[in-house]
Amino acid sequence: MKTIKIGIIGMSPGNAHPYSWSAIVNGHFDGEEISRAGYPAVSAYLEANRDTIGLSGAQVTHIWTQDRAVSERIAMATNIATVVEKMEEMIGQVDAVLLARDDPENHKAMAQPFIEADVPIFIDKPLAYSTEDLKWFSEQNAQGKFIMSCSSMRYAGECRTARQELAGLGKLHLVTAVGKKDWKKYGVHLLEGLFGILDDPKASMVRHLGALDKEIVQLQLENGPDVTLHLYNQIGVTFQISLFGEQGWKLVDIRNSYAMFRDNLIEFIRSVEEGNPRLPFEKTAHIMEIIIAAHQSREQGGVAISL
């Protein structure tokens, strides 16, 4: 079987995905180097899962970040053979690309050369933060370009278990989701986890009710429960989803980052092998519509935005 050669591009502040994703695929990591780079939690979960890192049939072979020295450190720490001066040099050398930056305003410019060259690409969450960028990605998808993007929370084992047990709760009336940090980069985590559990419902209305450091977003689902999402900077929780039904309730406490990253990467590699994203673009686009609508609602003083 042919080994899929993967290029990884981009490094944004506070985002360790170039280290963690490369290590999970390649089956190699230097924990001390990753900790020195500022990501001891990544070293810890890679060490705890050392027996399962390494994905057969794929290898991260090329890397580019905005800083050659950073690229070389990541390459050394995760066994990447080739550091390139320009990301476009990967075209023709790799079978697929992981865009590992989580700042959506840069996604279109970085993804465009690969999309235009028909290189399958996975773009870190959130895909877009403006209607213009989302429209461009949607047009590319409509032309048959291979674009896959999501939060790995969609593949969290804790959410999969909740989906399996959902019927036992009876009809849902209320869902709450709580996380840390900001809506722009982390609201997508709550939405992907929640929508994965609920089988990707359609939202008809979005309203932002909070402030920048205490963000509260209300969703109205078509024929679904009331949903509120809370992102607070100053709380200790990471990600939790609570489901309240007529026959019971369930708290989903999401902690296993390694497993969700690994399953997400497996799905992308399987998609490349099959020639099409296994995650329909329409699901990603709808979540981006919600992300963008909540941002628009906050800018307009908390008005309800219809989708």
C-alpha cells in the first residue's frame, strides 16, 4: 500500500498542533523539546499514549512555518524529513496537507495554492470567520475541491458515548455547553461536540448575549431543544456539555484530547485514500454560519440573527 505523504503548514501562537499532529501520525516525538516549546501538556498526553502513536499508511514528510528555526525544531521533535522555504514547494511533493493554524483570517490565503493545485487539505478550526471567506470555500467545494475542516471535538470519544446513550434521555428540552477562552477560536469546539451528539441539527437563529470575556450564545434549533453555549476566560473547566431530557440528564466531560486528535487524523487520512472528505462540507459550513452569525450578533448589540 502506498504511504500517503503529508505536508504540515503554519504555526500560530498557543497552538501546538504542528507538534502533536505530526507526532501522532509519525509515531515519534521528543517530549523535552515539545515541553521547551511551551507545550508540556502535549508531551504528557503523547507519553501516556506512546503505545498507540503512529498511523500506518501515512507520514508527515514536509513542514513549513513562518519561521525556519521553528520548522526545524518541530521537524526534529517529530521526525519530519524535509523543511521547505516556501509552503508552495510542497505541491507535487506531498499527497495532502494539514493547515495547522487556528487563526481563520489567514486560512484562505494559505489554503488557496493547495486547493487550486488539487491537493487535498485539512484546515484547522474554525475554517472561516467572515461570510466572504466562507463563500469562497463553499464555491471551491462546489467545484469538487477536496476541503475538510472541523474541530477534533467531533470525534471525541466522550461525545460518541453520549450519542450512543442519547435515546435513554427521552425528548431533549435543554442543552448547555461550557468552555474556556474565546468564541472566535473555541466556540467551534462546543458546536462540533454538540452537533456530533445531536446528529447535526439545523439552527434557525443565533444570538450573542455576553461580553468578550464572558461569551454566551443562544441557539434556536429547528424542532430541537433550547441551546446555550458559554465561553468564559476565567473558569477552570475545559469543555463540558449537559443534556437534559424528559427521562434523564447527562453530563459530557470532555478531556481526552489525544484520542480525538488521533481519530480526526485517521478520518482525514481515510478520506485522502478514498478521494473525498468523509465529513460532508455542508456540516462544516453550517457550523461556520453559526460562528459568524454569533460574531455579527455581538457586534450589533445582541440582536437575533436568522440563518
